[in-house]
Amino acid sequence: MRLDPRQHDRGSFCCGVEVLDTYLRQQAGQHQREGIATTHVLVDDITPGSILGYVSLAAAQLHLQDLQPPDRKRLPAYPIPATRVGRLAVSSQHRGQGYGRLLLGHAVNSGLSLREKLGVRVLVVDAKDERAAMFYKAFGFQPTTATALTLYLPLGNG
Ligand SMILES: CC(C)(COP(=O)(O)OP(=O)(O)OC[C@H]1O[C@@H](n2cnc3c(N)ncnc32)[C@H](O)[C@@H]1OP(=O)(O)O)[C@@H](O)C(=O)NCCC(=O)NCCS
């Protein structure tokens, strides 16, 4: 669900990566209000105020040349509309329980449902390091031609 600063306890979220904790505490709400990025939080029914993980999404674009050659086929030479997975993190206490997978699946579904309203061809993410890139690659993300840590996932046709 969408982050609601009145309802969700951002202060006690800890994923072990300082910049990702700070983003949730200090910037996510502001970015959401300003239309820069929307943050989606994962909570459970028992403690609905406690954030298990989050993903922030924003509109983005890639150059056609950023895609690997097979993914460029039949596409016009325009910028490729994208949804950016800006940040994704799971609370340290809740790692390894499939929540990262769930949040990424939510990002894919969001990209697909946005397509009802506006073009979205790929999900794009800037992985913070090679380990994070491995996480995304396991779900089918590929590196862009320009930067190995910028990865994209084609959302397919139809
Ligand atoms: C990366 C992260 C989101 C994964 O969340 P999680 O809930 O522990 O992951 P899941 O339980 O859904 O695991 C999904 C798969 O990813 C793998 N995986 C988990 N963390 C990984 C990591 N850091 N690197 C590579 N693969 C990873 C798991 O082994 C699992 O694969 P499997 O199903 O084949 O066993 C979490 O470790 C995290 O918040 N890390 C700190 C922030 C971060 O690195 N974010 C990445 C975006 S820049």
C-alpha cells in the first residue's frame, strides 16, 4: 500500500543500509507529496503500522540504445518509457522470507497496470552494487548497454 506517514512507523525501519533507512525516514513522504516518487510499503495485518519493506517508484526513460539489441527490435527511435524502482529494501529482521520478491512483483504489477493509462515498456533500476544487481538479475533484469549497474526488465507486449 501507499506510504501513509500518519499510519506507518518510518522511524523504526532498519534494513542495514543507512541511505535506504534515511530515505524512508526523511525523504519518502516529501517526494510523494511533490510527485517525485511514490513509496509503497509492505505491512501485515497484525502490526499494520510496522513497515516490513518498501519500494519507491517513479516515471523514467531510457534511450533506445540502452536496451540490449534483441530488446530494441520493432521499437521506434524514441526514448523508451520506463518505471524506475528507485529504492527497495526489506527490514533486516525480515530478510529471506520472500518479501523482496513480493515488493519487486508489486513493482512489476504497478508498471503493467500503469500501462492502461500511459506507455511503460520497461522497469529500470540502479543497483547500488554488484550484490544488489545479482538480486535483480535473478528476476530477469538485464544490464543496460551503458552501465552495468543500471538494469532493466522488459514488460513485454500486449
Ligand atoms: C535485497 C533485499 C531487498 C532482498 O530482500 P529479501 O526479502 O531478503 O529477499 P527474498 O527473501 O524475497 O529473496 C528473493 C531471492 O533473492 C535472493 N537474494 C536476497 N538478497 C539478495 C542479495 N542481497 N543479493 C542477491 N540475491 C539476494 C534470495 O536468495 C532469493 O532467491 P531464492 O528465492 O532463489 O532463494 C534485502 O536483502 C535488502 O533490503 N537488502 C538491503 C537493501 C538492498 O540491497 N536493496 C537492493 C536495492 S538497491
